[in-house]
Amino acid sequence: MNRNFFFIGIAFFGMINGIFNQLWLIFALLYVKPLAGPLLFGNLSLTLMFASLMVSTATIVLGGIPAAIYERVTGATESNHVSLWIWLAGTALLALPAAGNFLKIGL
């Protein structure tokens, strides 16, 4: 399979978790509002979208940690299909709490 399909899937699961995971989104919003609120002109919509972007990025990074450990243990110099599957599965597992909201609301 082409590597681009893995990256699209990883980004999709990160996006789903960033938009529809209410617990992480509220947690990120509580920390973003005092810090980035003045930079975003105090606009709650922009602050919420920035918090969503932070949760999406955190999902992708945390999902990639097991893949990085696998690459380190096997001594791989670049990502192969196994490590990309691990990364995709990690982001999918992190997006499971948001899957219910995604299926109920839709995209």
C-alpha cells in the first residue's frame, strides 16, 4: 500500500479526535483560553479551533510513540509498513472515545 494512504488515515483519526473528543477538547480549551486568548482577540470560536488543533496534533504525536519505539528496537532507518500500521492503529485507538460522537453527528 502507498505510504500516502497511511498518512491520510493518521490525519483523519487525528482530526476526528481533535474535533469530536469533548473531554480532551475542554481540557485543552481551559489551558488555551488564558494563554492564547489575547493573541486570538478573545474570540471563543478561534480559541476553540486552536484547542482542537492542539488535540489533533497531540493525538498524532502520541499515536506515533509506539511506532517510534518499534523502529528503535528493530533498528529501522526509516518508516516501513509495519511501523506505519502501528502508528495508524495508535491514532485509531486514541480516537475511539470520539468515534461515537463522530458517528452520531457526522462530518
